[in-house]
Amino acid sequence: MKIGVAGAGAFGTALAVALSSNGPVTLWARDRDQSRDMQNHRENRRRLPDVALGPNISITSDIESLSALDTILVAVPAQTLRGWLTEHRALLGGKRLVSCSKGIDLETLKGTGAQLAELVPDASAAVLTGPSFAVDIARHLPTALTLACADADDGEYLQSCLSTPALRLYRTTDVIGAELGGALKNVIAIACGVCIGAGYGESARAALMTRGFAEMRRLGDVLGAQPETLAGLSGFGDLALTCTSDKSRNYRFGLSIGRNEPFDPSTTVEGAATAAALIKLARHHDLDLPISTVVHALATKEMAPETALGALLSRPLKEE
Ligand SMILES: NC(=O)C1=CN([C@@H]2O[C@H](COP(=O)(O)OP(=O)(O)OC[C@H]3O[C@@H](n4cnc5c(N)ncnc54)[C@H](O)[C@@H]3O)[C@@H](O)[C@H]2O)C=CC1
Ligand SMILES: O=C(CO)COP(=O)(O)O
């Protein structure tokens, strides 16, 4: 298998480092200066500092370099995935494409796997998701992820080629469940960050995680996700990681809201756009997603953190 990673942010770089222990990997960066800097320093100083890019990694900003490869992991921010696929679809046809982004597209309300399938229909589409911080993957710390591919044979092949001694992939054919879990947990992580940042405490966070998981299941049911997928690494697993670690950018974004502190707008925070997409999906499917609704209002500054808890606690009492 000839592997490429498109997108040289923290996660794309980390995946290239992990997979380079199996063989050569091409890492494509859209920015030529960034690509040169990585070539010169053998390090992604901007997004993943202090991690060496070994000799098995070829760094390029030439998109044509991807045409010789058969498998491409796409690790661009979720809201840019559609544009990236549309721009490069001519060279992506016939390949195995693995989305590594987590989010729901605001324009089409589609998950990342669905967009691969729609925009490059003659490619084999898969989703790689689950609990993993880029820095942990890059340091070869033990990590377990979900590899979702509707075609069971392709999924099995990808599972064997993309696993390493430290990176253990579990496979499923439930692409919808896998892409939803990865997208939705970011929204709940923002809520948990607000909760801790505003001083509401860990019991309140546990409640938010649990009720947030109920929202994930509710939407999953309507969109055709399998409940076991959401209960696995890509749903529950990633929810547990992201809602409890300040390595998570979504969680830190929430912390900053809860503490009324500024937040660097250049940071990739997928949950903010996904919350906006969820509002539209909830309306379309007549679903009640109270936590996601509050997160959207907080992220857009329509609601202050002091009123967020009241908005959730004043809802009518109901069965669990
Ligand atoms: N960082 C992490 O620990 C993990 C990230 N992810 C997911 O990976 C995706 C990417 O995140 P990160 O790499 O962490 O973000 P990042 O903020 O570190 O880097 C984003 C990269 O995407 C590039 N980029 C932006 N727009 C682009 C476009 N239109 N075309 C090509 N490249 C473009 C930027 O130049 C930058 O290098 C996100 O969906 C995130 O949820 C998934 C698991 C872990
Ligand atoms: O997806 C992640 C962990 O699984 C990374 O989370 P953040 O995007 O919040 O940093």
C-alpha cells in the first residue's frame, strides 16, 4: 500500500509519524512555506513541535504527488473537507480515501464519510476516528481507534495496513455511527469545558457527558447509526477523552467561555461549527438537542455562561 496523508496539521502529521513505522508515507501540506519548513527542520514546528519527522516521511506541497499513491488519509478541518475534495476530485478517483476529520458540514449537514462517497464516488471511502490526541499518536503511545468502511473487505484491508504496534484499529461497516460519534463528542466537550470553567464542578460534568451521550444516541437513531458504534471508541470512547482533558481544543474553548477569557481564534475547534449544523439537523428531524442548542448559543455569544446552566436546569422534569 502506498500511503499519503493530506493535511499537515497536528493530526495529519501525527498519523504520518505513526504510519511511517510501517513504511514510506507522503505528507502533503497545502502551504509551500510550511512544507519547506518541515523539510528543513524535519519537524512540524507550528502544529506538532518536538516530534521528529523520520526518513520514511516525504513532505511535499505538490498535490500531484498524491496521484501515485493508492491510499490517502485526509486530515483537513471538517469545514474545509468539501472544498478540498471538490478541488482535487480528479486525482482522487479510484483510490482508498480515509477521512480523519471530525465534524458535520454546515452547508450540506453531511458527515465526513458521506462527503467522500458523494464527491468522489469511484473511490473507496472510509473514516478513521476515536479517542486520540495527535501528540499521543505521534509519540507511539498505545491508542485504539475505529476504522469504518461500508465495504467490509476494503475495511479489513485498511485495518491491517493502518494498524501499528501502538495504534490498534477496530473495524466496523457503520460509517454513519463512526462519523457522528467523532463529530458530536466535540460539541459536548465544549459544554463540559464551560461547566468546569464556570465552576459548576465535576458532578455537573458527569451529568453533561451522560445527557450529551443521550443526544448523540437520539440523533444517531434518526440518522441510522448503530447504537453499538456510538457506545464504542468513536462515540463513548472519544467523548470520555475529550470531555475530561485540557489537551482537547474543544474542551479548552469551553473552559475559556466559562471563565470569560479570550481564546485564540486560529485554533481548530470543530465543535463550534458542528453545533450550528446540529441546530439545523434538530429542526429538520424535529429533535430535542438541548445541550447542543446551549453550546451553539454560547459559541455564538448569544448566551452568557451564567445563564447556560439555568437554561438546562429549568427544563421540565422527565424520565431518564
Ligand atoms: N489534533 C488532534 O488531536 C486530532 C484531530 N483530529 C481531527 O483532524 C482534523 C484536523 O485537525 P488538526 O490537524 O488537529 O488541525 P490543525 O489546526 O492542527 O491543522 C489544520 C491543518 O489543516 C490545514 N488546512 C486548513 N484548511 C485547509 C484546506 N482548505 N486544504 C488543505 N489544508 C487545509 C492547515 O493549513 C493546517 O495545517 C480535525 O477535523 C480534527 O477534529 C482528529 C483526532 C485528533
Ligand atoms: O479528537 C480529538 C481527540 O480524540 C482531539 O480533540 P480536539 O479537537 O478537541 O483537540
